[in-house]
Amino acid sequence: MKKGLLILFCLLLAVTLVPVSGFAARTTYVTIGTGGVTGVYYPTGGAIAKMVNKKRREYNLRATFEATGGSVFNINALSVGDLEFGIVQSDRQYQAYNGLGEWQGKPFTKLRAVFSIHPELVTIVAGADKNIRTVADLKGHVVNIGAPGTGQRGNAMDLLNAVDMEPGKDLQIEGLKAAESASMLQDGRIDAYFYTVGHPNGSVKEAVAGARKVNFVAVPEEISSKLVQQFPFYAAAAIPVNLYPGVVNDGDVNTYGVKATLCTSADVPDEIVYAITKEVFDNFEQFKKLHPAYASLTKQQMLDGLSAPIHPGAMKYYKEVGLK
């Protein structure tokens, strides 16, 4: 009897000592926070997830993506582990890491950059009947500057401060979601709206295609230069009007902008960030076809505009291929 029990014990011990590699590896799930479904962030997150999921057995990794409130939401979700990745404006990345703006005195020091994606221009769309041609003309009008906590609202406030225009006093502001702006403008409920976005954009096209004629509002060069000097995450830019047939502008419109970036947390394992980075860069030509805003994108440009430290998993890939 004792001998039988001893044999049984040895068999059980042998089973428990079988290497873990002998069993199927456990799949890790990650979520990518994007933005509203009408913007560029949402399909970008979907494309990244799709690329990774094609290799899910190789990486033991499955990615999902979800619509969110945008940059601020994504950063805050990264900080508490509700998201593993998030698409974030470069200005918000800078502020969060350095404890500025929404994160005043509370820097998110574990924020890590993965890569930048595309330029996003501060775009002001106005009803042509209101004769709002430059920023100064916004005075006395009803203007949607974006929902509280969004990147576009922060960009709008930077501009209004630069021209000494006080919301509530010099103009009436609304805090609507970007997706609502085009219809509100066409319905005459607002006179103009801010939208920080890559071009061409479906929502802007909707505004341009409506019965009410619209125009882009120019940011004078001296003002955009002032903003670029004041904030390291801004760059001067121009809105290409040829992308919007019917808009009431004669030529490209001066403005400024930021970059959309993919961020993560230092707590996300290196191998996961490496896999995400590798799949996007190894399928770069496919990625560029995702949106017209990506057409002229280069791999080197995807390392620009990153103010938080690059995650070691991403850096490993960049060093392997000679980008760093």
C-alpha cells in the first residue's frame, strides 16, 4: 500500500514539474484608446489592432480598440491601467509628462511614447456669411471650442490667450463635441468652431458640403510664430484647401498644429510594445494607405514630436532597424 502511494506521489510530482512551455502560452489582451468614431484616431487604432491580431499566435497577444473622449481621457486611463495604449495629441503628452495643464503638479512620469502618427492642424471653420476671415474676427460671435478636457479646447484657449480674447466677454463659447460642430454650424446655432484634426477630415467635409457656405479662418503668421516659440509641441502649418472643394478660401490657410502620437505606460511589458511597434513599421506602406493624411508620412517622421521618453520596447525595435 505504501509502495503504491509512493508511486502515485512520484507521478503527480512529475506532472507538476512539466515545463510551462509544454502548455499553450496564455494570451495577453491589450486595449488601444482612440477618440470619436468620426475622427482619424478611431480607424487608426483599429488598423493597429488588426495588424497585431494577424500575428496573435506568434505574439500570444490580442489587441482591441475603443472610442474614447480623446487625449485627456486616454492619458488618465493609461495612468490607472484602464488602457495599455492611447492615441494622444503631442501637446497633451508634453503636459502630462511634465505636470502641466490638466496635470498641473501631478506629472504622469510613467507615460511613455511609442511613435507619432500624423500632424493635426488647429482648424477654425466659420459660416461665410459671418465674415470671419481671421482670428480677430471671432470677437462677438458664438464659437465652439470643444468639450472640456479635449485637446482641441486646450489648443483653442492657447490661441485665444495669444490674441487677448476672453471667452464669455469677447465671444460666446460652446463646449460641444467635435462631431456635433458641423451640423451646429449648418443649422446656424454657432458661427464658427475649432477642430484640431488631420486633413482631409470627414466632419469638416460635412461642414463644407452643407447649404451654408463656410470658410477656414486664418491664424496670422505673427500669432502662429508666437505660439510656436512659446510651446515646444506646436509647429506652423497650413490647411490645404484643395482637399475641400466648395470652401470659400482662395488659397491654403495659415495655422499651427500638433502631432497625434501613440503612448503607453512604463508598466506595459517591453515585448508587448515591441510587437505593436514592429507590426506598424513592418507594414508601413499598408499603414500609410489608412488615411490620406498619412500619404507623405515617413518612418523617421514617426519619431518626431515625442516629448515623453520612448518606451524601451519601441526603442529596441528602432535600434534594430537603424532608426535610432
